[in-house]
Amino acid sequence: MKNQKVGYLYILPWVIGFCLLTIWPFLSSFYYSFTDYNMISDPNMLGIGNYLRLLKDQEFINSIIATLKYTVWTVPLQLGFALFIAFILNFKLKAINLYRTAYYIPSLLGGNVAIAILWRFMFQPTGFINVLLSKVGISPVSWLSTATGAMAVVVLLKVWQFGSSMLLFLAALKEIPQDLYEAAAIDGASKFKTFFKITVPMITPTIFFNLIMQLNNALQEFNGPYLVTGKGPLNSTYLTSMFIYDKAFKSFEMGYASAASWVLFSLIVVVTLVVFGTQSKWVYYSDGGK
């Protein structure tokens, strides 16, 4: 009993922090989503009024569409690039640890405000990217002045932060038994066939985990689009998280923002459940289960 009390004492700070900084805001936002609350006066109960208003708010609907577009582009590109780099770094190369560290650094710096601002300047009309393109005879591109260009810029910023997924893929690749590759080589299987028939099926649990994590991150993305493009041009990069921020801290409509956050939370839950529902069809575990 004494050891148990000491253990509870050690985890007490975390429990207090979890209750005050996670559970309480979570439940409070649900309550406020049914109210008209401006963070100054007492909240007035509206029932489902905020949710009905969201259904008619074209700005909110457009932010959901922009968020889904951002997610659809970002997640496959990031996972594909992370797997490609992990596959290369799995070979025995000179100074391989240096390469692995270098490729992981963007994940440490990518969420930094300074990096986002630097990224924005790189894609200016006279920025580094256009200067580089001019060296190979390509005319400058108005990256941040068009909807497609602005979305491409913020997507590339997120894809660039592939380090954490890469490390998980690299760990999974190292766990694949080498005798499978030796058997495939004896049977005369090509590298291409070996990759898709052995490597990919063996790491599907890691692909599944990375997919879930990156979907959740992309649907809640805020820093990159907010700092690089604001929400333009023409609200093309105005994600739902930015809509929630504007309503809560610029318009002081905390009740309305809370309702929007719960709609976003519901969307994340639905997407996650759909992906989990497909798990049995393509994820294979080492014990033979699905």
C-alpha cells in the first residue's frame, strides 16, 4: 500500500494537468457550443442554434472543403515520401546516421514560426524558389496569388515534415526477416515485385498507424497555413482550425467557435472510424491476425 501511495503521488501532477488542461476544456467547449458566449458576459443557452447556423454558414462549409483538400493531398504525399526515404536509409551506406539525423531535422523545425515565415518568403515572386526556377529557364510562378499555388505551398510545408513517419517506417523495415528477401531472390523475384509483395505487406501495421496519426494532424492543421498564406487567396487555404480561431479570438464568438470545433472533432472521429473499418482488408500482423 505504501508503494502504491508513492506511485499515485508521482502521477498526481500529470493527473491534475490532464483534468485541468484537457478534460475540463473538452467538457466546457461542449457546454459552450450550445450557448451564445463572448467570454465577457455570462453564456446564454441557445440549444442547437449554433449548429444550425453552421449548416448555413458558407464560410464554414468552405473551410471544411479546404481542410479535406489539404488532408487528401498532404497525407498520401507525406507517407509516400517518408516510406521512400526510409527505404533508402535502410541500406548500409557510409555516414548513414548523419543522413538519418538530417532527414529528421525538418520534423523538429517544421512547426516553428520562424520556419513558416521563411517558407512564405521562399515562395514570394522574387523568393528563392522562383530564383531557382529562373536558373533553369522557368518563368516565375505566382505561388501565393492563386488558390492552387497557395495550397501547394502549405501542402509542401507539411510534407517536408516527414521525419517522425520516416523513423517509424525505418524501424519497421529493420524488423522484416531477411530470409524472406533471400527466398524471393532465389525464386527470381524482381526488386519491384519484392517491394510490393514482401516489404509493403510486412509494414502495413506501421502504415496504418502513421495514416491514423497524420490524418488527425492534417485535419487539425493550423500553424503552417495561418502563417504562410493567412487564409488566402480567396479563402482557398482557410482551414477549419483557422475558422475556429477567428470566431473565438477575433469575433469573440466562443460558443459558435466551440460548436465548429465539435463538428471538426466529429469529422475526425468519422474519418478515423472509416479507416479502422478498412483495417481488416489490408493490414496484416505478424501473428497472422488482421
